[in-house]
Amino acid sequence: MNRILTSRTFKTTAIAAAVMGMATVAHARDQIRIVGSSTVYPFASYVTEEFGAVTEYPTPVIESTGSGGGIRLFCNGVGEGTPDISNASRRIKAAELERCIENGVTDVTEVKIGSDGIVFAQSSTNESVDLTLEQLFLAVAAKVPGQGDKQGELIDNPYQKWSDIDASLPEREISIYGPPSTSGTRDAFEELVMEAVSEEIDGYGGEGYTDIRADGAYIDAGENDNLIVQRLTEDTDAFGIFGYSFLVENPNALIAADIDGVEAESEAISAGDYPIARSLFFYVKNQHADAVPPLYEYVDMFVSEMMIGEEGYLGDLGLIPLPEGEREQTREKVANRAALQVADL
Amino acid sequence: MSQTFDEISAQLRRRHRRSARLKWVSMGALGLAGLFLLWFFSDMLGKGLPAFQQAQIQVEIDYNEDAARMGRAALDRDLSRLVSRTFERMIPVQMRENPELLGSKETRWVLADSEVDQYLKGHRHKLNDAQRALVDELEAEGRVELRFNTTFFTTGDSKMPEASGILSAAVGTIMTMLVTLAIAFPIGVMTAVYLEEFAPDNRFTQAIEININNLAAIPSILFGLLGLAIFINFFGVPRSSPLVGGMTLALMTLPVIIIATRTALRSVPDAIRHAAFGVGCSRWQVVRDHVLPLAMPGIMTGSIIGLAQAMGETAPLIIVGMVAFIPDVSASLTEAATVLPAQVFTWAGEPEKAFVEKTAGGILVLLAILIFLNATAVILRKKFERRW
């Protein structure tokens, strides 16, 4: 009995020792580690693949963790186990950068790579529609300002058909497939549509209101935008909310609604005319530049005209290029490795 | 007995009718399950089989000076839009490595763009009229055709559907499973041997037993959180590596192996143990030479089934970072890797239509491996099973 016990203890110790041994191997690495936004992920992974193929360095590892999750990992500190780059579909927040600096990540360069539009689209078997931001808000908000004797109060959203909101809109049931609350697209939608509108109209006291109706008109369709696209081709009365790149990939099946009279297309989004658009960024940890030699080669490739330019490859995937002047600014920042300050935010 | 013959025969008929009804209902249930399975398989085969074919195109490559900077310049202008970018981007690299190529020409079959592939397969595509006409013309000349898709089995993931394959995920799966097996099998079998052959039956061992049975039913994502907290944050095992994935899945597989091993040990009749003790064997000798060998087929079967279950798992691996984009095939335990179900998950989220067939193709490969593993388990059981 003793013998078998000893042999078991021995095995367990051996495994534990092996694990710890692996863990303590620390050296400069050739492989860049990237985390962050699922919106930037398709573009960044395209660049990593290209980088792995045409340079002698291994392909960077890229994980899609969401913007907030990525920045948290990125700001955990400096050193072997922490990521070198974090992608984000919004700007880093001042509080996040302060946490970074507290943890010793003091030299961060911000790189703006382009824009992404959020489209409100339907099956192409329908007539195209033109919505205002306010109409869109009234269709998805949980509570809306009342009419008639309920004037000045917030009431549960009574609109069942688009024509209830405005007689000029089609007489179709309001049915919207959209992202769940964990998604960056949902965050952006809440900020760019819900908050923007509710701050402007009476009834919300000037505060941003972001509650989305839960009476069945808005349907959480999961993180996978492909599912929304699929549902729209089957349920032709419904609308969907998703990223511009999925519209580009399904040109014959879907048409996007014009928002405030602006069509959802590359130039309007790039110029900032299309109202539901956001900028995409990534953040580079300059303190890793020496320990991870390929870091800036990768960044240079990412900001090259071949990738983010007007005719760049990322444009084919749905990235909306920055205007030329801004692209130059981005490249200048990269060349100077300009450090981001809390005061800049 | 006060019942008349008529009453009894009526009761008998009723009972027979009931059992007939039960038979039909259960056959109906089986038929329904079979139908679902058939539907699933035919859907997967219909969507996935095209993934094993890929369009190839014959082009003339002109290694000129422009091509050394921009690969596209080596090809005819119209044709270059139809050729995969994975090929074009390698031209400058090749010319750098072999300077004597400059000025030479070569005609070769290369990978076509996924849009050409989708057009040839009759799926939705984004080619314009001129490009379609060109592809039709090339097809008539025999310069573009669908061939067996070796790329799918020899490369890793790619953003370009035509060049993406499952090899890196398959290698990742193999390494993860090796780690899982190396940890879960010895620990699981040893634990079961101790509990079954050595441990006294008291409150403490009963509590352990209940806990092990409970662990087998815990949602797998919790093991992922445990793996993140212990292996990555505490021991500092590299994130996304097959090592950490394998260790996490080992936690999940352990209870399955322990339970299977205990059942197998229990099915070895006590007469064998008594006989061995009777000729003076020590407990160690009894276990090593008699009980374990006889229980081995059952242990193997249980372990293979546990392993197959772990192989299809993605939830805990998301937490430890194994759902990542991995184009390189690497056979290191500490470098980032992904596994087959995670690869399927990644492809399912890609916007390009051509990834639909890759997703289904990946599922087919995963299914084939799982069927193979489960069949091995059944064969082992059939071949070595002993009845007492």
C-alpha cells in the first residue's frame, strides 16, 4: 500500500514540477501577442496573416476579447505575459489609461486605422427606406415620450408598426434583429443612436437613455452577425443591426436604410456624414518594442497604404479608409512613437 | 376468483393493446431521432462536401522587376483578379530568395480566388460580368477547374477562404488531447484504484465519491474559469497553448475516467482477488497482475469516450484563449494553438460566403474523427470484454 501511494505522489509531483518548469521559461519573443475588439479582429487578423507569410517572423497571435476586455489585459502591466497590442472599436477611456499608467504601462501609442459603420438593413426584396435617427430611436427604445393627454410623460413603447411612428414609413410590423448587450456593436449603437437622440428630445431630462424594448420587437440575435443576415433573408419584414462589412459581403441579399438621408456607403462613412459610424484604433505598448523585435514592423505594415489606403486590402473586407490627411497623421504618429497622455483624451 | 372469462380476456386484450401502443410510440421516437440525424448529416454533407474541392487556375508567371515589389505585376492584368492573394503575395518573397528567377517565365496551376471557386460551384459570388465571361472562357479552354482540395488538409487558418485549412487546428487538437491523456489517464486510473481497492468505506471516501460524481455533471465552462485562475494566473502557463488547454480539459475528463475505471474494477469478480490472495500475493500484486489487466478494456473504453467528449469541447477553451486565429502549423506545447471545434466556431463567424462550406467541411472532419474514436471504443469492448 505504501509503495503505490509513493508512486502516485511521485507522479503528481513530477507533473506539477513539469508545469512550473515550463512556466518559468522567459525570454524575448518573436511572436507578437494581440488582443481586443471583435470588430477590428477581421482586419487585424488579415494583417497578421500577411505579416506571417511575407516576413521571417511567426504569425502574431490574435485573440478576439472585445475592446474593454482587451484593454484590461493590455493594461495589466509590462512583460512577457502581457499583450503587445490591443485593438479597440472605440477610443481608450481616460480611466483605462490611468490604470495602465499605474501598472507601469506608461508609453502607449494610439493608432487610428479607419472607420466602421453600423448599418440598419433589410432583405433586398423590400423597397428602400429613409429613416431619421429619431425614428430609429422610437422604434427600439423601451420607453418613449407620450402623446396627447400623456404629453410630457414616458410611456411603454406603443409602436407596433413603422407607420405608427410616421405615416410615411411602411406599414410593417417593427421587428429588429440586433446584437446582444455584450457586443461592441450594441455599445456603439446605444451611444450613437440612443444617447444622441434621447439627449436632444424632451422627456428624458437631457440624459442619455439606452434601454432597449423587451416586448419582442427587438430580438437579440447573438454575437454572430451571420445569423442576423441569415434571418433577414428568411424574415423579409424584419430589419437587422450589424457591421458594414456584412453588408459588403451580401450585396444582392440586403439593402441598408438611409439614415437622416445619408446612404450607408464607404465615402459617406469615411467623411463622417453617415451618423452611425465609429473610429477603429489599436494601441501599441512601446515598452515592448525592444523585447519583441517585429512589433513595429507589424505596425508599419498595418498603417501602410497597401492595407488601410483607398485601394487597400482591408477596404475589400469592409474597413472604411480614413481621409488621406488623417492617414498621414496616423503614419506620422507611428514614426514618432508618440506617447498617449491622459490629457489627450 | 369472481372474474368471468370474458372479463379476463377483455383485460388481456387491453394489456396487449397497451404494450402494442408503447411499442409504436417508442418506435416513433426512434424514427424521429433517426430523421433528425439524417437531416443533419445530409445538410452537413450537402454543404461540406464542396469544401473538399477547390478551383485552380493555370497562369503564366512573368518574374519581372515590378513583380519583385508587387506580386500582382507578375500576372496578366485581367487574370490577377482571379488568382488567390495568398499566391500573389509570395512572389516577391520567392524572388528575394531565388534572385535567378528574375527575367524568367513559368506556367503553373495556382489557387484561384474564392469568388471564382464559388462561381464554379454555382454558389453566390461577387464576380462582375467581364470576370464571369473570362472564367467561362478559361473553363472552356480547360485552364480553370475544380480539383481535390489538398490545401484544406495542409494549411492552417487564413482570412482568404480558398487558402484556409484545418491542419493547424488538427495538430492543436492532437497535442491538447495528448496533454489531457497524459494527465487525466494516470491520475484518474490511480484515483479509481485507490478508491476501489485500498480505501476504507467511511464518511470521507463517500464524500469524495459524491463529489466526483458531481464533477462529471458540472458545466464545462467552469473548468475553463478554473484553468484561467490556476494554470494561467497562478502558475503562469502560456495563454492559448495546448499545454494549458490540455490541462483544463484534463480536469474535465478526470471524473469521467475515474467513474469508468471504478465500474470496470468493480466488474472484476472478487473470486479472482480471493484466489490471488490465497496463493500469497500482496495487494499490489493482486491489483497490478490480476485486477487491472482484466479491467483494462473497460478502462480504455471509458477513457476514449471521455477523450472524445473533451475533443468536442470549446467553451472552456474560449476562456483560456484557444479560440484564436492560428495560420501557422506549430507542434510546440507552449505556443499558441487552436482546436478543431474552435476552428469551426471561428469560421462560422466569418462574413465571406465561401466560409460556409469550410465550416461544414470542418464539422465533417471532426465528426469523422469522433466516429473513429467511438468505433475504436466499441471494438475494444467487443474484442476484450469478458463475461464472468
